[in-house]
Amino acid sequence: MTRSLRALTALVLASAFAVAACSSDDASSGGTASGTDAGATPAADAATATDAGATPAADAGTTKPQWTIRLTVPRDYSGTPRQLAVVLVNALPVTGIPAAFLKFVDNPTIAAGQEITLSGDVPANRGQFKVLAALYMQGGGQFSPKPGTDYDAATANFVELTGASVDFGTLPLALHTATDGH
């Protein structure tokens, strides 16, 4: 990708993430964080950072189809997280605005070796997408992960969104490298 195309891509992503970030919430303490879902109600908006193997409590009033993803934090993780973002993209590496913004959690409480469970309302998008999660650290990237500082993970295969509930599985977060294809 040429330098000017990368700059244009960064500008487009910056605009998209800036709009989405304006509506995100701060994380609370105790391992629980809330973020912003497209079209989510406050009850369905909870994201739970849990210990490995634990599952969040179900919301009895939720009737909308839900998506769920689990992110595992590396055992050698360290640093101060600034934001956790989960998006749908049409292809990797990302070359434009994400297809959907699923979750943004500002200042999440994260520990080495932790499993983070996130969920929300299934977006209106239909078709096949890759799921990309980025953990932005203090001093890291602004709209795309910074190699050697930020962490990211993506689904190996495309996931099909049909409007029904979907589990995106468990993705291991890893320190972002310039060659990881995200």
C-alpha cells in the first residue's frame, strides 16, 4: 500500500473512530466495563471482563439477537490500556471504514492472563465479515494499532451475520506487529 493511500486510510479510520469514540463510556472498577454498541439498550450494553471460564449473567429482558466474543489477554501483558474496540471489517488488513462498530470500552480494567467477555446487540449488517479487536494502550496508536505497543486479534475466517445471535469465539490478543495482517 502506498504511503498516500495509508495516510488516506488513516484519515478515514480516524474520522470513523472519532465519531464512535464520542459515544463510548468510561469503564468502572472491579473488572466490569461498559461500552457502546450500535443500537444497544443500557441493559444489553454491559461488557464483562471475567476470569477465564466464567460467563456473564444473562439479561432476562433481552430479546434482541446478541453477539458474544471472548478475548484472552497474554500472560506477559503489561501497560495502561486506553480503549478496547471491537469492529466488523470486510477484509484484512483494514483498508477503509469498518463495516460496523460493535463495542468501545474506554479505560478498561484488564489484567495479564484474563479472559474478557463482551456482548451486545447484533448489528443490522448482513453477510460475511472479519471481527477485529484492538486494545489501545497509553502511548499507542490513535485509530490503528501501533506496532510494539497496542494489542489486537482478528478472526481467522469470515463470520456470517444473518440477524441471529452469534458467538464469535475466543480470540487471543497479541502485541501488534507491522506484519500481522491487521
